Amino acid sequence: QVQLVESGGGLVQPGGSLRLSCAASGSILSIDNMGWYRQAPGKQREWVATITSRSITNYADSVKGRFTISRDNAKKTVDLQMNSLKPEDTAVYYCHVPSRGPDYWGKGTQVTVSS
């Protein structure tokens, strides 16, 4: 079992920045891919970014150039630096770790971009 706990959400004005963090714990020796998803009100959950254990990154087109994903393998954490935030970035952000069984998800952290 893996537990994922997100932190760092909040209210920010358009153009501002936030940094999300996710800490993994539980009976797991190593983690391959880690990532972030988000779900806006009334919309389906969508993929935001992924980082492999070798720090190869991929981003959704909607956040490319504004968001940066990073990780610390020793601490089993993954961060999402979000810059130039837009109102359309408002959503609950979820940490995600795929597995051979059911994927692992955090409970989410709210990000609201509003003036």
C-alpha cells in the first residue's frame, strides 16, 4: 500500500505562483512514475504532468512552459511548481502513482486562481 498526501494548494491571483508537494509513504521501496492530475468543477479529471524515476518529464499542452514537475527519489516526494497561473487552472490537484494493481491517488488539494 502507498499513501499519497498533497499540500500547498490555496488561493492565488491570476499571474501568481503556487508550489504543490506530494509525499508518498507506505510499503514501497521505489517509485517509477509520479505525476499530477487535476479536476475542475463539472469536468473530468485530466492529466497535468508526469516525471519518471530518471526525471524525464512530460506536460499537458495547457500547462507546458508554466508548470514544472520535480521529484526527490530519496524522500519519495514530487512537487509541482505552477507559475503564471490562470483562472482556468482552478481545480483540485491530485498526486498520482501508477501501479500494476490499482493506481494510487492522493485526496487532492484545492487550487483557486481568482482576483
